[in-house]
Amino acid sequence: MTSPGSAASDALAGIRREERSRLLAALVSRFGDLELAEDAAQDALTAALETWPRTGVPHTPLAWLMTTATRKAIDRLRREKALTERLARLRVEQERRPPPPPSVSPVDPDEIPDERLELFFACCHPTLGIEEQIALTLRCLAGLTTVEIAQAFLVPVPTMQQRLVRAKKRMRVTRIPVRVPEAADLPRRLPAVLAVIYLIYTEGYAATAGADHVRTELTSEAIRLGRIVHRLMAGQSEVAGLLALMLLTEARTPARMDRDGMPVPLSDQDRSRWDRLLVEEGLALARTAAAGGPGRYSVQAAIAALHAEAEDVDSTDWAQIVLLYDVLLRLSPGPAVRVARAVAVGRRDGPHAGLVALDALSPDPGLREHHPFHEARAVTLELLGRSEDARLAWARAFELSRNEVERAYLTRRWWEA
């Protein structure tokens, strides 16, 4: 028989990171203070572990946490010297909010406001560096772990931890308010917000760790947010480019796993299984983005469009893809882009040229710890008939991967090499 304490722990464990990030976002939206929101959310989780074993798990756990966290946040404010000023501001802001419909219960968990897109813009404050804006938003409002964010930036986890600490300290010292900016300020903050959405999608498309290779809750949320931004800022070519990139990439999903649940590389995918509706929508958006001139996402969308238009890997216009990666490197230089370009060079000029291009990147410390880099080398070495070297590269990729499905796939490739 399950004990009350175990039931409480199970209930808290069952609250997904997605829901926890909604809780935090709702608190940030209400109080305009990221640090206060984090402390209050943690206080509420601690209170649940202490209370639920005695009272039982509530019917709507997330709503209970929201109510408790709000109370904890107000208790913290009461202990501050600036009590009168801050509570007065909160009362004014609360009065400006429209009241909930009379038919809606105040404890309905679905009524916790999901205002993350607005809060993404709010958290991407220009006082912070753009990488700090992105990392802080991903960690606090999107619910990604520090490990996942470090993987996205190709930096060691301690480095990312330090960045997050510095960003939070800067927000605290400079008292940056987490407030939805005016319409005139949105374009300035747009690049960071687009990067946040893109990295949410990237983490969902190939999960850094865990038992699932694909996290559809993240890919779906990123596309949903991308569509909203596109409706709000349809004239921005980079917005169209990001949405096109996500849709063209998402279109491959039906062909990305085999019957055993193993990942299928792009070169081996059955393209007849790609979602043609998403492909057509993505191609149209990619053309719109290209008309606005080269940008980080419009160029990546153009690359994805070339893949989508090709019948197979051999008929892909690799020469054009290499040229587009050259443009992308000027716009957004980064190790992952350099790896992708090296792979494209290998497809255009042959595996020997590809290996030369890849090995030229090996001094990069970020890539040495990036398992897709070693996967790319392993595939190229196999094409050259260097089986033993390929096995070493597959083994190194396995050592670096944290995802269970990915590790099973890498083990199979190691045995087959």
C-alpha cells in the first residue's frame, strides 16, 4: 500500500517540467521579479512535501502550488523594507487585470495564465548580454535544465552555471523589472526571443538526455510560439525563416525513427513518409523569408528547403548548401554550423574532403565534447573504408551522449562498423 509520503512525492514528480515552468511564468508575470518567483515556487514545493502527506494530494496540485507560492511570495515581500511601495504597486497592477469569468473556478489549473511568450520578451532585457538573456529565459521560463542549455551553447556545464548566476545577480543588483515591453521595444528584443524558441525546438527534436529521443511537448510548444510571433510580426523575415525552419524540420518526424525506435539519419530516411503539408507550408515561408534578405534563420530555412525539395541525399544540391553555410558562418559563426558545413563539403567533394574539413575543427574544445561531431567523423571514416578509426569515433560519440536512445543507436553503429 502506498504511504501518504510516497503519494505526495509521486504527485510532485508527476508534475512535468512544462507545468513547473508554467507555475514560474505565472509567478513572474504577477510579481515582476524573477528571483522572488523562483524562491516562492521552491517554497511551495517544499510546503507540498510537508503538507500533502498529512492532508492528501489535492485534486488540482498545480493550482494548489500556485496559490501557496503566491502566498509565500507575499510573505517574502512583507519581510522587505520596501513593503509599502511594492505592495501598493502590486495592488494597482492587480486592479488593472480583467477579472476572471464568474463561471471559472479560481482553483482551476487550466486558468493559471500561460503568458510565457510575453515573458520571453520581458526576460530578454537589453541590460543583460544576449547570451545571458537567452540562457536565463531558457532556464527560468522554458524549463530547460542547465545541462541542456550548456549543450545548446556547446560550453561546459560549470560555465553555463556561472553565466546563469551572473545574469541573476545582474538582474538583482540593477533591479531589472520583468515587465512586458512596449511595442516599440519588441524588435530590439526579437533576436533573443527567436533564439529561445529555436533552442526549445532543438532540445525537443533531439533530447540531450533521458529515455526519449524526441520530446514532442517541446517541439509542439516551440512551433506554437513561432506561429504566434509570426502572426504578430509577419513582416519580419527572420520570424518567417524560423517558422519555416521548424516546420521543414518537423516534417521529417514520421521518418526519423525505425521500427525498433532507433534514430534514422537524414541520408537513410524514407522521404515519402515526410509530412507534405508541413513541407509545403515551410517552403512557402522559406521563400517569404528569403525575399527579406539573408538572416540567421532565413538561410537555415533555405538549407532545409533544399533538403525538402530533393528526392534523396544524392540528388540534393550540396554545392548550393555549402554556399549557404558560407553565408550562415558570416551571419552566425559557431562550431555547430562549421560541422554542418564540413559534412556538406564531404557530400559535395567526397568523403576525403569532408574528413579534412572535419579534422580542421578538432582543436575546438566545444566540439571535442560534442557527440554529433564525432558521429559525423565516424560516418565519414566509414565511407573511406577506415573501419577501425570509425569504431573509435563511434565509441567517443557514445561516451559523450547522455540520451538513452541515442546511446543505443551509437552502440549499434559501433558494432556494425
